[in-house]
Amino acid sequence: MPARRLTGSSFAAISEGMDTFAERLAATAAAVEVELDFALPMPEAGSGLGVRLAEAMRYAALSGGKRVRPYVLVETAAAFGCTDTSPVRVAAALECLHCYSLVHDDLPAMDDDDLRRGRPTVHRAFDEATAILAGDALLTKAFELLAAPRTHADPEVRVSLVALLAIAAGDRGMIGGQMLDMAGEGRVPTIAEAERIRALKTSALFGFAAEAGAVLGGVDMAGRRAAWGFGLAFGDAFQIADDLLDHAGDTATLGKAETKDAARGKPTLIAAAGRAAAEARLREAVAEGVAYIAPFGAAGDGLRAALAFVSARGVSTTGA
């Protein structure tokens, strides 16, 4: 039996008074998990390909994960005064798209990973064809959720969110970055190449997360630009910290095979300029993120806590 859906007021209630980032992150993850549980198809009794597809979709999307992108979206929306159900709904759509990208990235034709979030990847738990179709279904589910009137009463807001996510996830964003990432394997990238790959493959979706929160908050274009800039800086810091963890061989933290990026010759900033340069850029990205949300005042504390988390995540690999 699916868990009870959280209403806007109940989500606000569980978030109210939570002083630590871990608690706020867990609250967001719980709310998004409930929304995903309702949104994704339930396997019907019996057998058939439809059952297998539903099982694979749920395996991919309900397999844990920190839900950091949803957190950025929900916290940005809250910073602009939006605490109803719409941010959680949009966050669930974003997570569907993010999970689809992980399913496809793990395939043998791409990163060929056997482990994701501490358990077998979808193509290992099921098969390659099912993994491809489950990823496709999660991708289309994301836009189904965004386009639904229940997500937001204003059709202009829904259209804006659909367009923003399409740009962030497509050839000018995540997919374009993945293509550059694959093309750059096995050779030392320039710093500019490594930065462009991070900006497209990772930062674009974080930029969407923050700007979507601003759109839901009904702010002007200046506010949207500030939120978007924060998202890009946050995504940059997040990816560099992830690269540092991979370089350190921290499987327990990553939930996937250690040093896999280095073994494949991934075009990261570490490969381009070394670990010290990556650590320096991480600090710069965190500072940029702090600057973007300085005008938010105390309303941006949840976002500052997320930056502190990412900073600590990267620093933990250095022994500091």
C-alpha cells in the first residue's frame, strides 16, 4: 500500500524548525519519495513486459540517493515564499529525469557500471533492453508530471518549467555534456574542456533546480538569474567534490566502484590540472554560490547549508 501523500502544509510542518542540513535533506527526500511512489506505475499482478518495465522504473527511481537536486529546488522555492505542494511535485519530475540519466549512463555502451547507490545497476538487475526502456519511460514521465495541471494552476508556469528542463537536459545541457564526456575519454583534457563538461553534464540540472524554485516563487527575472547562478555554482562544486571522492577511492561514500573515472580516463579537472587545482576550484565555486544568494538573507540558509555540505564532502577526501 503506497504511503500517504504529503500535503503542502504537512511538508512545511516536517521542515519547520529543522536546524541541520541532514534533517532538511531527509525531509525533502521523504516527500519526493512519496510523490514518486504515487507517480510511478505499480506492477500489476501476473506477468508480462509491462510488469517488468514498472519494476525497473521503480527500482531506478526509488533506490535511495540523497535527492540533492530536489533539495536545491525545494529550498530555493521556500526562500521565495513557496511552500505548497508544487515544489515537491516539480522535484519529483526532476528526479525522474536524473534517474533516467543514471540508468543510461551505467549502460555498457557508456560508463559500463555494475553498481549504483550501493546495489546492482538497472541493466545488471534486469537486462540492457529493459534498462533502456525504463530510462526512456522515466524521461517522459518527468515531462508528464511537469505538464499536469495538478503541478501548478498557471499553464504559463508549467510551460516555462517544461522548457527550462528540456534545455537543461538536452543537447545544450546534460546530454550534450555526456557526449563531450564520452568523446574526451582516454586523453588529457584542457581546463576549459573539463569546465565545459561539468557545466553541461552536471551544473545545468542544478541550475534548473534553483531557477525552477524561483519560478514557483513568482520572482522577477533578476531573482531567477540569481537562483540560476547559484545552481550553476552549486553544481560545479558538487561535481568537483564527486570527482575528488572518486579519485580518493571512496566507494562507501559514492555507492559505486571507486577510481572508475580515473581508470576510464574521464576528462575531469583533476585529469586536466591535478588535485590541488580541483580543490581550489571547489572553494571558488562555493564562494560564488554564497555570493549569488547573499541577497536572500536568512531565507537562503538552507541553500548555504547545502554549499557547506558539498564543501565538506570534497575536503573530506584530502585528510583535512
